[in-house]
Amino acid sequence: MRILFAVFLLAFTFFSRAQTPTANFTANPLVVCVGVPVNFTNTSIPNGTSAIVSNAWDFGDGALSTQVSPSHAFTTAGTFTITLVVTNSVGNVDAEIKTAFVTVNPLPIVAFSVNGLGCTVPLTLSYVNNSSSGANFSNAWNFGNSQNSSAANPPNITYNSAGSYTITLNVTNTSTSCVATSTQSIQVANFQAGITAPTFGCVGQAISFQDNSTAGANAWNWNFGTQGNSSLENPSFAFNAPGTYTVQLTSQNTSSGCTSTITQPITIQANTNPIFSANPITNCAPGSIQFTSSTTIPGTYVWTFGDGQTYTGLTPPPHIYTQSGLYDVTLSLTTAAGCTGSTTLNDYINITNVQAGFYAIDTAGCDPLVVNFIDTSFTPSNPIVSWQWNFGNGQTFNGHFPPAQAYQVGVYDVQLIITTQSGCTDTIIKNDYVTVGHIDSVSFTYTPLIACSNDDVIFTSSTYISVPHNANEVTYFWDFGDGTSIDQNPTHQFESDTGYFDVTFIADFRGCKDTFIVEDAVYILAPIAQFSPSASLFCNPSSFPVNVAIDDNSIHGVLSDNVDMHYEFFDNTPNVNFTNAQLDVPNGGNTSHTYSTYGTYNIEQVIHNYTTGCSDSITSTITISQLASQFTMSNDTVCNGTAINLTDISTSWSGATGSHPVSNWFYNMGNGQFINNAPNISYTYPAPGNYTISHLVTNSVGCSSTATQTVKVVNKPIAGILADAYSGCSPFTVPFTNTSFSLANGLPLSSFSTSFSDDNSTIVTNNVNQPIVHTFFGEGAYAATIIATDIFGCTSLPTGVTITITKPTSDFDIDTVLCDLDSNLTINQSTGIGNLSYEWFLNGSMIGTSIDTLVTLTNPNNGQLSNSHILTLITTDGNGCKDTLNRNLIMSTPLAIPNFFFTGAIPNANGEYDCPPIFCNFQDSSFSYGDITGWNWSFGNGNNSILQNPSNTLVTNGSFDLNFIVTDQYGCTDDTTILDYISIGGPMGTPNWLQDATICAQGALFYLTNVSNIDSLVWNLGDGTIYSDSLNFNYFYATPGTYQPSITIFDSVGCQILLPLDPITVNDDDLDAFFVPNPVYADINGIINFNDQSTFTNAPIVSWTWNLDTDSTFTWNSNTAPTTSFSQGGPHVITLTVVDQLGCVSTYETTVFVSDPDIWVPNVFTPNGDGVNDFVVLPYPAFKSYDIMIFNRWGNLVSILEDQTGVAAWDGLSTDGKPHTDGVYFYLLNGVMLGGTEVKKQGFITLIR
């Protein structure tokens, strides 16, 4: 800190205007870079009761603001004078102008170029720095590959890896710290032509070829072998014949000059039926079969093994068949191009059973039993090499023909294991196969001995077996002469004949049998009912009634028996009765019955023999049914490969009493194929031809019916097409010849559909000789595909040819809007087949034949904002095909037209203004072909602007010129200058100052020259000092710093003008006060010495003033430092002020620390009012504050004193002011000492009054 001790007495008079505000402001920062905002703070003073109601800021760049304290970013570099005009509520105005107040430093120019062709990796590039340069500029390069440089012109940089890199250059003006940045992206790659396309395709299929070249490729030349060419980036092409073709692509980056060629083979396939084999083709189950495809064309292979399993892939793993049988195997192939084919080998795999088997003669019998075993194992095409027998009787044998085996009573399991030559095995175990038993005795009883034929005769067996066994091991067999039974104790009716019957009973235990026979065991009495109808089923009778003859086969009895018989038909007709006499006649019981409709009927015969007392009856069923086989076909003629649908519509009898529905369906397709038990079927014939379909149906009662129909399966047509020419220039008209025809068993052709892949159009013709003509536009290989249809609607497979069209495409880049005399180089981007040639025309006149040409337009000065020109490019390809492109070029000629108006004052009769400030508002009224994007205004007072419609404040008198430049969106410009666009009167003067460097803190001479029309003036020196009505004077600034002085001049009619002066800077004079205390930390009353170390440069020190923090200040005329001590603890601030011969002042201060003392509390006092020892007194005033609490001998709190600061701690009184009695008291003291030490004390105090 510097203080000017010299006292200057200056006489001056203050000049003021009643109720005039004082405009003022500050800003931060004052030095910025372009685009960085500056914050302005309005510090204006109203100077009275009239408030400031408006603020008009002029930033010197054409921008204004009416905010109180605005923020503004400058878009151009320069030194800007800031003006603030404030107006109060009664209309008084004041202006503050700060000349060259804000300095806006320009951003450095940053620009660079990259040299080098990016065609290979590694890629080395050089860089040319076109940025601002010099000692004040630094460069920071980041090359995007972890390499950096600070050189203005860096060394060559090598990129070792392909990729996209961003190069960044930051240029910094080290004097202003302004930074500008520029970036460029580069693509580093081995420029490589690339093709993305399938390696396989099908004949006639449009195949898409994609350019996969390095990024930046912009020209392409495709060659499809002998089939055609294209210059498209991503063409489609169809090959018209199978084979392997070499596709070649030459791609270019015409900007970098890189060229690369690549080839790729493509195999064009017809539909391929794959060939495969298996090893072995015969095996046993489970059998492993390895399948191998002899066809290896890339694609998707699907194996179908015939057992419900499939596999997708060229080579399947060994396939396991788990069941025996013959299996069809199919291999389907779908190539990468989508071509398909399949091969099926029927009954190809034979999986045979390896089936062990044997049998033996007499495996069951009585003890002892000898058994011979015979091998019956079945292993077709796989010879057996081993037989292992286990007979269950403790004997085994290895061989084909085992010896006879002897068995005793028991049950035996027999096992055989066989092994084939291929290693297959099978095991058969016949459990309980050999059984040997022994029966001790058998017999039976029965009742009755005489019976009717429908009476039950009950038989009871008696079998004794002493061998332990299960009951189910014994079986029984009865032979009754007219039937048998296997029950142990059966019941039987003898219904076949009358008379005596022998009964045989056989018991079987484990194959050991014993027989018991009773001859004439039972006698059966007549009658026995029995008859035979002539037929039991009548299918589709030709007419009604249907007559059924009935033959009586019953046994009535002997002639002497009294017998009658009748038939019942259950169809509401009367029974037919027969007497005894009738029955005595041969065939006397025969009869017949007729039926008049379809149905199922019962006939019952009933006989009574009154002599024997027996009766019998029997029932038979008669069925009369109707069935008609019928079916429909979806079509009686179908195209080969199209399914025919057969639907059963057969009818069978159904009536009120029942129905006979169809229960079975059988189709004979007429080609050896049969389909059973399906009423409705769909069938596709494998070959064309005429076929008779037979349809056999059977109903539930057994009637059958057959119907037939004929179907014709016709051959599909064969489509064919030829072109008169297979290549040409676009547009290219091609006539085609239809060569379609019908095969044998085909039908006449009726229509033809020819489609074209260039525009997806289709031409339909109805006659093979009808012409087909199509015009191709564009460029590429296009397919013409025909499908033939016969009169029935059968369609052929599509077939086609490829037409190759070449057409160059003229294309170029150029700025379509140019300025007067600008030259622009075209960038030719034309494409085509072969070597291309070019012709350039401007407005019909040839200007060049090179790839690119330079175009220059001249302003015809016809007053128009624009003028049109036509640039033409004609491109010719290697086949002589041409393409023409016309582009309109426009020359833009903008017209700069400024408009303006003024506010803030009223002009006089001469159109001039008598007094500033004048607020100028400018408007752009310019015209141009395109949008105007840039404006540059120069207002004549040193202010400029790049705003479209700026404002400017004129605060001085004089005449001002206006210059206005506009730039349109295409970079075309025009400018206009208006001389003396405004004149302003008022007082005039030129203020200035001259610094005096001979005295402390710097002085200056302020003076005013070129004075005219000034009535009074006021100087503002920028530090709060005001001088009035002095044309020149000296002033001395007390402290260093930068100040903004100004002067306000007034004329006789009250016009005032604020004239800012350049800022004045007052420098430091290098006087520094300094001292060192010793010690810094001391005890109470400890001595502290001060060592003066003050320094000076311009003039010697003449006085030292010490402030020792003891309420007094000491001044020495020498640098001899004092000593001191402190009786109180805590921090103490020491200050030294020095003054040199020039009156310059410097001050320094520091702090010393004094320790807090030890403190104690007296233990006895006598508060009796005699003035002696009336208080508990502390030895030092050492506390910032403390609390003391007093307790009596019973521990009760009797007194508390808080926030004490002195030495008198207690007066012997209670908290409520009453004196305590004599005695001993306990105290607690808590406090903070002056040095910051926290203290807690406790003890006893004796009170004596």
C-alpha cells in the first residue's frame, strides 16, 4: 500500500447542473478475444430525487443495448470506445464515454493443407501451415494417431494403420491467449477395389453386385466376362448361360488419383441334382451308415434319411437306423445362388433284423423228457459266425447244431446268443420253454345223463398230482363229441345231434398229459333247431320284392313223436306254422319269405317235441343293402406337377330302422399307385399321360361298389426367346423372337408373357409369331424373360436372355452461382464404358475437351442482379454412346443500399444537429440474387459493425462519412460510401495529458487545446477528483493504477459534450516496508525484538512508524527497531509504516503470539464490606470470558456467574443477591483465555465474614 504524504493545495470550483445524473460504468474483462463476452456494470448516479429511467449503451461495433448492466460479445477485433447515455425522469441526460475501453484481440488465422495421396498403408503425409505465424504464435498439432507436434511446420507424419483420422491444429497468440482451431478428417487405407457379390448364381437370375472399394471411390468400370459391362456403382446383371465367369471391377478415386482393379469369379449354375453314395447300404439294426455327397457345389444340403430324421450340411455324421426295413434317401441342394435340385434313391438302405431264434420238438412232456433244439435265427446278407446255447438244465453248447438234452420234472429257460460277421448280436431267451411234469391219476363225474339239446350238462373233474406245483400249471381239455372246453369243471349243451355222446377228459401238467374217456356218457333228446336261408346278404338287388328261400335242417325226433314248428320274421308278417304231419314229409319244413325294402332282418325257427318234452330255437340275420360308388375330381385335365383332388360322394342305404355307412375306400390311380382307406385325397402324377382312376367303396355290411373316371395330365409348354441384338446404346430398342413350343402330350399355346427387368414392364402376346419389341433405358445388363401358357392354362418355366445397355452419364460439379470475373474449375464425375471423351460448351461455344475445364463469367453491367449462362457437357463412351448435361450458371451482382435515421436531437433548419448525442440507426436495404450474409459498416467516428441493421451513438461534434459493404451467400460483394451523412455542432476542444515521471506515484499535466465555443468545462480525473474551468493543470495520483480521465465541455446554450482521454497508468515506486519479530511466540511479559528489513529503490526512507498493539504509536527517524512486551496473552498485530524522501509510503504488518499464563483461584476471602479481601480475585485479567458456579457443602448450587471478563470472580452473594454464611464452598470455573486456551478449574473456597 502506498500513501502520498505530500499535501497539494489546489483551488478549484465545482461545476454542476441541477438534477443532472452522472453516467458511469465499469466492465470486466477489459481485454478479451473475439467472441468472449464482456460484462458491463452500470454505476451511474441519479444526483437527486429524479431516478434514471433509461440507459443507452453503444459498444462501438454497431450494437446497442438498453439494459441496465448488459453483457456483450464482440465479433470483430479492435479497440472499442464504449458510450453510456443515461436519462433521468425529468429528461436530464448525461453521457460517459470511455475511449479505447475494451480491447478485443483477433483470433489467430488457422488454416492448413494436407499433402499426399492416401492410396496405400502406411501413408506418409506432409502438412503446410497457412496459419498466423511469428514469435507470438504457438501451434499445437494433434494428428489423430497419438502423435502431436508444436512446430509451426511439423515433420511428415506416417499413419501405419488404416482408418479415419481427425487432424486438429490449435493456434494460440501467446500475447493475447486467443486460440483458434481447425480440423480436417482424412481416410487412410490401402485403396482397394472391392466386390461384394455372391460367388454362385443361376442362369437368368438378376445378381446384385455391390461396390466394396475403399471409401472415396467415385468412378467404376465393371466387366462381366463375355456377358457385358457397367459403369454403375452397384449394378445388377443376369448371365444367360451356365459357367464360371471372371467379374472385374476397376474403381477410382478421381480426387486422389487412386486406381485399383479386382477380380472375382462367379459360377453360374443350372439347377443341379446332387450325387451321393452310402457305405454300407445294408446293415443290421441299429446300423450305422456313412453318407457322402459327390457334389460339392457350395450351398445348403439337406439329407432326408427315410426314417423321419434329417440333416443339413454337406457331410452328415454317420446315421444310425434303429429299425429294420428299406429306406428311401433324398439329398436336396440349394446353391448359394438359389438354384435347387434333389436326388432320391428309393429302397437304398436295407436295414435287416439280426434275429436270434430257435425251436424244439416236444418241449413239454412227462418225466423223463428228451428235447432236440433247432436254430431258426434270421440274418439276411449277414452270416452268423457264433451260436452260444444255454439249455437251463446246467448244460451249454457253442455251435449251430446242439445235441439232444434230457430234462426231469421242472420248468427250464433256454437262451441263444448269435453273432454275425459284421459284429451284430442278438439274444433270445425263452422263459419256461421246457416243462416236465408227472400226473398220478385223472377221472370226472357229470349230470344229467339224459338231456334236451339246450339243457346244461355239468362235468366235474378229478385230477391228482403229487408233485408240488401251481394250479395254473395244470390245463384241462374236454371233448364232448360236438364241441370242446378247457375249463376245469365245464357246463355243456349238446346242440348238434341227438343220441349218445362219448366224453373225453385230458389233464395236462407241464406237457405231461393223462386221459379219461366215458363212452355213451350222455343221451340227447330231440328236437334240434337248424335252417339255412338261400342268402344272408343282398347287395343292390335289381328289384323288389327280394325272395329268401329257407331250407329246414332241424332234427324233429322220430316219426312217432308229436312235433310242431314255426318261423317268425319280425317284419309284421304272420308266422309260418308246420304241423306234425307236415314235418313227417321230407323237406316238409322248408319255406320262403319276401322283403320289399332295404334293411337288416331276423328269422327265428322254433320247434316243440311234445313226446320228449323238449323245445329248441335258432335265429339267422338277413341284410338287404344299397351302395353306389361315386367321386368327384377337381379337374379332369391338369398340368404336369399340379395336384388333383378326389372327393368321395358315395351313397349307402340309410333308413328309419338303421343304416349301412361306407366303411372303406380304395383308390387305384391307374399308374400302379394305390391309396387305401381315405375318402378324400390329393394326388400329383409324376408324369404326363391319360389315367383311369378306379374308386372302390365297401359299406359296414360288406357290400362293395366301384366307379371309374379318366384324368389327363398334360405336359407344360417350353418357353423360348431370342433377341435381334444383345447390346447397344441407351435408349436401345430390341425386337425379340418367340421360340416357345409344346411337348408331346401338351396342348396348343395360347399366350406369352415377356417381362423386362429394366422397368419391370410386361408385354403379353397371343401368338408365337406376334412381334415383341422393347426399348431399354438406363445402363446395365437387363433380363428379358418369357413364360408360355397353353390353352388349358399350364405355364412353362421362365427362360430369358440378357441385354447389355451402355449409356454414359454426364455429370460434373461446379458452383452454380459465380461472381464477376471469378474462375471456377469443373469437377467431372461422368461415368461410362471404355475410354470417355468430353466436349464443353459455354452458351453454345466450345471452351474445352479435357476432363475438367475452367469457367469464367464477366459482368455485362446491364443493371441486373444476376445473369444466366448455360454450361454444357457432352460425354461419349467407348461404344460411341453419348449423354448431354446442361447446367445453368448464374452470375450474382449484389447492390449495397444503406438507409439510416437519427434520434436524440432535432436538426436545425440546415438539417444539422446542434448538439450530441445523436443515436444513429442503420438499415440494410440491399438487393442480391442470393441471400446477403455479410455486412461491414464504418460510421466515421472510428466505430465499425458487421451487424445487418446496426446502431451507433455520436457523442462529439463534426461531420461523419458512412461506408457500407455487403457480401451475398456466394461471396459476391458491393460497397457504397456516403460523405457527410451527418453534421453535429456544439462546443469543441481537444483534451490530453502528459505524465511527469519525476515524483512519487507519478503526476500528470492535463491540458485542453483547439478550444472553440466552450462556455465552461469539468475535468473528471478517474479517481474521484473533479476540477472545473481549468484549461491546464498538474495532478498527482496517490496510488498506482490505471485511471480513465475525461472532460465535459459546455457551450453557452447548454450543449455539453463528454470527451474521454486515453487511460493513464501510475506505476509502483518499489518502496517496501518489512520487519521480522523475534520471537514470534512469547510468554506473558516476555521481551520481543523487531528487526526492520524495509527496502527502497528511488529515494531513501526518512521515517518509521510502529504500531505495537498497545494503544500507542511510536515514530522513529532511524531504522532502529523497538522492543516490547505484553502482559496479556493472545495474538498481537504489529504494523510498520515507512516514508521515503519523495513522500511515498509503504506499510507491513504481522502477528506475534503471547502464551496464556497459569491461573489460580484464592481459597479464602472475607466479604465483610471493609474493602479488603471482599472478593475472590484472580491474579490476572487473563480470560476472554469465564463462568463460575458455587456449591454449598450439601452439593446445592447457590450462585452462578456467567460471561465474566474481569478478575473479581465472586462476592460471596447468592444468585438472588443474598449473602452466604461462613463456611467452605466448592467452585467450578470454565473459561477461554485471551490466548485461546480453554481452562477448567475446581476447588474449595473458605468464606469468613
